[in-house]
Amino acid sequence: MALGTQLIKIYRTSDGQPLYQATTVRNTEVYPLNSAGQAAFEAAVNAGSFTLTVDNGAIIPAGTLPPLLKPGAVNSVAFSQKIQAEDANGTGISPGASGDNILRGPYRTNSEYLLYNITGAPTTASNYNLAIRYQTNTQSSGVASIIINGGTPVDFSFEGTDGGKRTYNAVISLNAGNNTIRIQGKTGTPLFQDYIIVSRPAS
């Protein structure tokens, strides 16, 4: 099998205007380096038979027709990290077990908190999603605070769950690499924490 990297130029069919360049792997036994092989290779590319790597790093997967608009570059990979409350540092009573539905708390004042360590964030960005899984033991609402990397507390209101569990979602800013997220009580009904999930789509 003879494999090689092939440069491909994508043109607009209506006027022949070049749109962008990409590369793929070409098997010259299947698509020989002659006019017939080149024609067959170009037809296969146009049909979406190859995975193409655009010159800005974007990937057009096999099974996808090459688009007329140049795909955007992928600057950072998708990110998702889940941390259980029992694996965080701070205050609060924990039963000693680990996993979902294992609660730690209560958190009702700013001296009662959990500090979560986020590792390996792919990029500095302001569009990370923070999902806080929590429980209260009354129907009353409360207020807690989020502190990112030791910064200014940002208050949020949470609904009472009366023994059930709910998820509070917030959009936060993180730095590339490692970060800390402190979730602490403030006023109202006490909060019990289950876990957090920090996520961000590829961009």
C-alpha cells in the first residue's frame, strides 16, 4: 500500500473561485498518479469520502461533503470535569461514602464552604458552565456565593428542594490550567452540596 499526504484545494463550482485548502491521505494504489486516478480521487473528495484537515486545523470528517464556507479553526478542545463534594476541601459533614447523591453540608454562612480544584482547563475563557447539584431540607429559598480563584464573591439564589435535588447553572470565567471554585453559604435555608460539573464546548 502506497500512502501519501495530498494537498487539496476546494473551489466554488459556480465560478471556480478557490475557497480554502486542506490535506488528506491518498492511497496511490487505489488512486494512481495519472489522469484517471486523479479524476477518481477528486470525485471521492467531492463526495466526502476522506477526512480532510483544513489549513487552519479544522477537521472535516469522512462522510461529510466539503462545505463552501471554510470551517472555523478548533482553538480548544471540549472540556468537562465532575467533582464530588466529598472530594473537595472545606467544611461540612460527609457520611464518608463517595458518589452521586452523597451530600455534604450544611452551608448557611460564608464560613461554611467547599473549595473545588479544577484541573486542566484548556483555555482562558468566560463561557464555562458551572452546574451545582444541591439539596435543601425545606421549601424555603436561600442565597449562596461562588468565588473563582479567590476573587470577589458572586451571590446566587437557589430554590428550596424540600429533600429533593436540583441543579443550579451559572456561566463563569476560568483561566487555562488549574483553577479553584469556592461555593459557600450566605443567608436563608442551608445548602447541601452533591457535586459540581464544569464544562465548555470545543471552540
